[in-house]
Amino acid sequence: MNVDGGAFVAKQATTDKRQRRERGSINPDDIIKGAFELAEEVGIDNLSMPLLGRHLGVGVTSIYWYFRKKDDLLSAMTDQALRTYVFATPYVAADDWRETLHNHAWTMRKTFMGNPILCDLILIRSALSPKAAQLGVLEVEKSIASLVEAGLSAEDAFETYSAVSVHVRGSVVLQRLYEKNLASADGTGAQLDDRMAIDPESTPLLAKATADGLHRIATTDDANFEYALNCILDHAERLIATGPKSKGSGKTTKSSVRQRNRAAATN
């Protein structure tokens, strides 16, 4: 029994030793891949070079050879995450702009909500290399071009896409910060409306709206995300219907854009 136990320990030690990489056998792609694996376990905030070295079975100096500090590693991870996210996001089509932009927004929201690491890297940290930033700009350009083709001016197309993008990112970041607070060490993290006492006598409308427990004041659930998204799309639809573009250019003057926006907002 003891002999078998000793043999097991010796075998385990040998296995651990074999798992450790030889000097110079690691490369940047291996490090980034390992960093994503480790981040899934400990989160971006707790990711460290020593932990990553142990995860990869290399000395920490092997990591520092390629990434001089954690921020450099996070930048490389963010670039890769952005490339993966961009290619997974559906495009906005001019001939069906409302439906495809609606799907685009929901896909962005679901992608980030389903991947906390992606959210932390792209939305919360959002430090991109020039190359990755340029990739993001090109994708935004495509979406705006489709909206212009659908009938919006260049300025209105920009404002519409920006509003959708901000709406998506804001809703996801609020939810992510809420989750981070709930997971805080002292366990006191709570959402604003979780701490609000709604009195049916003094605030009957709030009490009625939140009675089912599904509607909250300080968070963006699916229902109010859809409501706000449709408000943005409705506004864009009114702009297309009421404001023809100048011939050939796809542009209007800034004053006419403001006038149309004010008119559409009052309808």
C-alpha cells in the first residue's frame, strides 16, 4: 500500500516535471491563449504574470520576454478579442436596415453578456492597438454606409449607429459592473434599485411597474433594452421618411439635420 502510494507520488512528480515547458518553447500565441484560459477561471482583474506562468508551466521571465507588463498582455488579448468579435457580428444591410440593425444590436448585447472576459477587455478596458482600432473603424464605416444607402444622411447615419452602439455598450457595462459588485469580497455589492424601498403609498406607479420583480429602475433588462432600441430605430425611420438627402452626396447641412431631429423628436 505504502509502496503503491510512493510510486504514485513519484509518478505525479515526474508528470509535473514533464508538463513544464523547455526554455524558449513558448511563443506569444501560446501565452495569449493561456491567458484567455486562465482569465476564464480567475477573471481579468485577478490575472497575473506569475499565475499565468504556473498555468503554462513556464518561468515568469519567459512571459516577460514577450510582454514586459500585464498591460501589454491585456492589449494583445483585447486585439484578439476584437477581431473575433467583429467577424462574429452580423452586418447591417441597406435593403433591410431596420431588421438587420436590430439584430446587430441584439447580437452585440448577447455576445458581451455571454462572455464576461470579452466585456472586460473591449468595453470596460477598451485600450486597443492602432491596428485593432482601425479594424473597428472600418466595420463601423460599413454599417454607416448601409444606413446612408437606406436613406439617411451621413450625419444621421452616424448618429443612429452611434446611439445604438452606446445603448448596447452602456447596458452591458452596467450589468457587468453589477455582477462584479455582487461578487465583491465583502458580499455587499448591490444594485441601486435593490436598495430602494418602493412605497406603494408614496410611489404607486413605481410600485405597480415593479410589482412583478421583472422591472428594475437602475438596470437594463431585455425589456427596457428593446424599448430604447426601438425608440432609436423609430427615430431613424422618421428621418428617412421626412428628410430627403441632397442629390448624389448623401449629406445634408448641419442646420437641416438639427431641424429634422427636433421635428422628429416632437412627433
